[in-house]
Amino acid sequence: MGNEERHGVLVGWTSQELGSNVMVDLQTFDRASWGTHDTPDHTRILMTRSQAAVLANHLLKVSGSLPPPRRKRWLASLLD
């Protein structure tokens, strides 16, 4: 595998839960095929749920979006 750096655009994704892991399928077009109507490239990434959560939080932060509100723990919800 070479150390070639690729640049592209994300056009879609899907995810699948696999027990304690998550498989993310990223669909991209590289710079050379942006204008064509070919099918996108697929990159599949297997990560732990913890890695997926860290990635999600990072993407929320860099996008300027707010994370979803934290759920109250069961004891705190009983005291409200």
C-alpha cells in the first residue's frame, strides 16, 4: 500500500452495527472523477463503538453543531 495522499468529496455513507463494533461505509468521489457520473468509491472502516463516539463528537465540534442533550441518569430522573 502506497503513501499516496488522495483528496475527494464525501457523497454519502451508511453504517452497520456489528456487536461491539460499527462498520462505516463512506462513499466518495476523488478529484479526477468529480464531474463524471461513475459510481462512487467505497471505503469501509471498522471501528469500536468508543471510536465511533469520539469521531462523532469531534465532527460535531468542528462543524459548530451542538451535541444532543445528555440524558438524565435513572436516579436523577426519579428525583425530578
